[in-house]
Amino acid sequence: MTLFDLAKKNIKHNFIHYFLYFASMIFSIMIYYTFVSLSKDPKVVARLDNDSSLASMFNASSIILIIFVAIFILYSNHFFTRKRKKEIGIYSLLGLRKKEIGQMLFYENFLMGVGALVVGIGLGTLLSKVFVAILLNMMKLGGISNFVFSMDAVINTVVIFIIITLITSLTGYRIIYRTTLLDLFHSESKREKTPKSNPFLAILSLVLILGGYFIALQPLITKDSIWGKLEFGLGMILIMTSVIIGTVLLLNSFLPLFLNKIRKNKRIFYNGTNIISNSQLTFRIASNARTLATIAVLTGMTLVSIGMVGGLYNNVSKDAGLNNPATFEYRITDEASNQKALTLAQNNTKTPMTGHQETTINYVKATSDREMSFAYVPKEGFAVISLTAYNKLLNLEKPNDSEIPALKDNEAILISADSTTASDTLNQSFTLKNSTNQKITVTKTMADLPFSTIYNLLVVSDNIANTLPSKNKMTIQSIMVDQPKDAIALSKQIAKVLPKNAAFRSYPENYEALMKGTGVLLFIGMFIGLVFLAATGSIIYFKQLTEAYNDIATYDILKKIGLDRKEIRKTIAKQVLVIFLIPLILGIMHSSVALVALANLLQMNIILAASISTGAFTLMFIAYYFLTVNTYTNIVMGKKKRVD
């Protein structure tokens, strides 16, 4: 019998023991192939080729996905190989040389890899059509993509996973050559060291985490706040460093100290099976601290990323409206092109025009009694509009908003997209260089600009507007249509009849671009997030199963002293629950604080997106928890026999 035949027999007769590793490989291949095949779909390619940034996002995401998948498979392989150390030791006792054992393991790895590739690519092919439909729907492109089998995606996937298989095989060789026969037989008997708790580091962990939270939740606009004194980049680095170090110390020092305190409480410690659960947990936390801290931090980052992109996606309509208050806007450079554009809008039946207005903007130079708080261009001056013209424009763009009451000749309203500029300019006085050198004071500030191409606008009384010089002015046409999101075709028609210097702005085109960009980002975030969450859940799962095999002798003793299957399962459920809850709670806490801070910074509502991503993460961890408890129990107790 050859080594290849022996490898086939091992897989055939012990497939139940190989299944976890085989399943993890299938999942990884399926996810990667599905993602790669998306970028090869004709309908997606047509869109990506027209936008280099979207294509770059897909390429960068595929690299991130490869890293995640490689780490996931390597960790699964490490668990699988570690579990088989005793088996490898038996092969050595039977006379097989290390080189021959290594070849046999390579054949096994190769056969499972080929099988996983066939099954994974098959499942990925079936799922790719579903994911293409989801992606196109997120991008608001509509349509149904035809079934496409991409040979390029197959070749890409096969090459990547051959490389990963070679790496895992080399890892197996390394374990065989560096491990002695004695270690192969006694690797499972190595126990964790007794954890040492440090009260100072335990308190420091809470100070660092709460300190990071405190800084993150400070107001961003107030000059006296910490954010006002720190630069944004420095503040972010300080928060992340503080929270990450605090998380590591929390798991290494605070939790062991907390569990030791519980052990000293006799009423709790000696209640039922708590004595067993607590003792096991103390060692488990110590041995898993680094892994759990890493998972908690990365989970928080993943939830923040998905929550923020989901928030941006849900706020696309609002953002497009802020960028483009009118459906179409352009500067009138000649009357002929203006009339052609108006005629197109008036004759369109799919998205009929609801109104339009021509607004005159005067650029007036000015001086101030103190430094200008925003970008004042001396050659151009302030963009100034009359109160009547502004109210008419407001009625056109936002008919439900109330008009601004009359202004005195020495009063003005500053409309600025920059809230800091607006607050700093309040009560500031300016002298306009008009026919009367009128002095005005900003008595009110607003944020909603009525134009797409003007970022700071002064609203003055009609009397003052009539005295402004007319040599430096322009006229802007604002057009509103019904169902503006569906006016892409009309937008392209209008763009063709206008000259390049008209500075044409289109709400439907901006909305479509934002939907495409945020849709792709959300899809990629959800896709990679799914892989990451599955990988982290599997890492905890494999880690617990490794410890379950190590604890078989311990639970045999517990069975002999009278504990039944139900009591042992309860003990296992308690300690596994804590292991899963730690990264879950810490990840949600870290992400919640970060999302609140970012929502305040960007002035957007992210509650829905954050709730969905957090809920999905929690449900996935709950599923992994019950799977781990059942498998752990079956390992230490044996499968429950059916009673006929």
C-alpha cells in the first residue's frame, strides 16, 4: 500500500474527524470565488470600468479577503494538525519516517483541497447570481444579470488556494520535524499556567477604556473640548491606543482579578457547579486573553465600518439633497442654451418640471473689523443675494419651509456649509464696498445653502441689494422636477445643450453616483464582515474544541463522582458563554461609542444601520455558541445515545 492509498483510506474512514477542516476550506473557497466572480459579471464590469474608484475598491477588497481567508484556513489547519499529534506519534512508532509522514499528510491536505475546491466553486457559482442581484440592487441599477460561469474566477481561486494549501502543508512538515515523539504523545496533557492578577493593571484597564470613551464622546465643535485642543488625527490615534491597550489589560488583569474575587465569595463559589465553572474559566481567560482581545478590537472596527457605510447608504438621498438643493442648476452664460435646457425640462413627461427660477448673485468686496473666519477671496468678495430672491428660491426648493422675515438694512444672514464658520461669524460686522459703503452685521447663521456651487452666501435686505454694483454678477438657473431620482435621461440631455462653463449640477446624477459608491462599499463591507464574523466565531469554536479534547480526562473524573450529562452540559455552557460574551460585549461597546462619535461628527443618523449590523453579529455568535456547547459536550461525554 502506497502513502497516497493510506491518505485516501484515512480520509474515507475518518471523514467525521476531518469534516471541520474540510468545511472551513469549503466555506473559504465559496466566499472567495463568489466575490471574484462578481467582478467578472458583465453587468458589474460595465459599471466598474466606468468608475476607476469602484474598480479599485473591488481590487483592494479582494486582497483583504485573501488575507482573512488565509488566516482562517491556517488557523483551522493548526487546530486540525494539533488534534492529530497523537496519531502522528503512532505512525512514528510503527516505523514511518518523518519524511513519509509528511508526504502522507500532504496527500491528505491535497485531496481535501481538491474536494473543497470542487464543492466550494460549485456552491459559489450558485450563490454568485444571488449576490450579483443584491449588489445591483444596492447600487440602484436594477435589472437581472444572466447566469455567468467565469473561468477567470475559477483559475484565480484555484491558484490562490493551491498556494494556501502548500503553506499549510509546509506548516505540517514543520510540526513533524520540530516535535519530538514524547511531545506528540503528551501535547494534550500540557495545562495552562495559573493566572496572576495585578490590581493596578486591572484599574488601569478601566481607566484607559473609559478615558478613550470620554474623549470620543466630547463635542467636536466647542473650542474648550479635548477635540478642540487636539488635532483630529492625533485624537483618533490617542483613542484607539487607549482602548486597545485597555482591552488587552482588561482580559489579562481585570477579569482574572474579578474571577478570583468571586472565588472568595463562598456563597456564590460553592453554589452548584460554580466551583467547576469558575476554576475552568480562570484558566480559560488567561490562555485565551490575547485571542479574545484581538477579536474584540477587530469586531469593534468591523461593526464601525459596516455601521458607518450603512449610515452613509441610508443618508444618500439627504446628502444628495444637501449637495444639490435644486434638481438641475447651471449658470446662464447665453440665453439660447438656457432656453434649450428649459424647453427640454418643460417637455419631459416622465419627470415633469414643477418650477424654475433665475437668481442674480452679486459678488461684492468687503472689509471687516476682525479677521475673516472663512475663505474670503479678495478679488471676488462675498456672494450676496437679496432677501426676496432667497425667499422665492426657498419656496421653489423647499416649499414647506417658512420664509425669512424682513431684514433691516444693517442686518445680514450668513448661509455657510461650515458650521464652525457660521458660529464664529455671528455678530461680526462687514463694510460692503457698494455705493453707500453700507455696514452690515451678521445677526443669524444658517447651514442649508440654496446653490450647489456657492459655499458661503450673504442674504441682505432688498434695499441694500439694489445698491450693489452690477459689474460683477452672475445669474443662476434653478430647475425643479417631479421624481428627481428618475431624471437621469433628462439630466444627460440638458448637459449636452449647455456650454462647459455653465457649471451644470444635477441631483439625479449625484444621487446615482452616491448610490453606486456607497452601495459597493456597503456590499463589500457586508461581504468581508460576514467572512470576518464567521472566521472569528470559528476561531473561538476551534479554540474551545481544542480545550475540550484536553479536558476529557477531567470530565471523566466528574462523571465518576456523580455528575450527570445535564449538569456537565450546564457547566460547559457557563464557561463557553463567558468566552463568547467577552468579545461580543466589548466589540459592541467599542463600536457603539465610535459610531456615536462619528455620527455627531458627520451629522447623520446611523441607528438603523448600526442596529442591523450589531444584531446580525449577535445572532451569528449565538449560533456559534450553541454549536460549540453541543460539540464540546459530545467530545467530553460522548454522543447521546438514542433510546428506542
